[in-house]
Amino acid sequence: MIAFSVCAAFLLSSCNTFVGMGRDFQRLGQGFENTAYGKKF
């Protein structure tokens, strides 16, 4: 339980808001999609 709390605090503090976390996940998904299509930018 303590490890979960520490991980959650670390993730939320790096993004500051849930909106920021959503944008981070969106960019991560775009990176995977670009890799799947062979784009390297």
C-alpha cells in the first residue's frame, strides 16, 4: 500500500494535473503509433 501511494504521488506530481497526465498518455500513444507506421520524428 505504501509503494502504491509513493508511485501515485510521483506520477501525479510530475504531471501536476489529470489533464497533464492525459496529454502525457496521448503523446506516448502517438509515439507508439508513429513507430508502428515507421515514422521517426
